[in-house]
Amino acid sequence: MRENKTLRQKWTCTVFCFTLNYVFFLFFRIDANVQDAELNVEAAHNEIIRYFQNITSNRWLMIKIFAVLIFFFLFFVIFMA
């Protein structure tokens, strides 16, 4: 009977150790996935900021060109007419 109890305790400890190892494995895997996702989000954020700055600079260039065109159009209409 004592031998059976000791065997059951060893089996319980073995199952517990396997379960604990699996939980630690899952924890580190989830942690690695979260870190990968964080890096991807930061990279995407940087790309969006760079794209926004590019669009903003192009927008100001277009506004300046149209302002010059409107100025010359009004100048020629008012003074040449």
C-alpha cells in the first residue's frame, strides 16, 4: 500500500511538472508573439508617420503652385484687360 501511494505521488509530481513546463512554454511563446506584434506595430507607426509627412509636404507644394497660378491669372486679368 505504501509503495502504491509513493508511485501515485511520483506520477502526480511528473504530471504536474509536465503541465508546469507546458505552461511556461506557452507563457514564453505568448511573450515572444507579443514582442513581435509590438515591433510590427512600431514599424507600421513609423511608416504611417513618414507617409503622412510626405503627403503633407506635397500638399504644401501643390498649394503654393496653385497660389502662384491664381496670382498670375488675377494679375493678367486685372492689369491686362
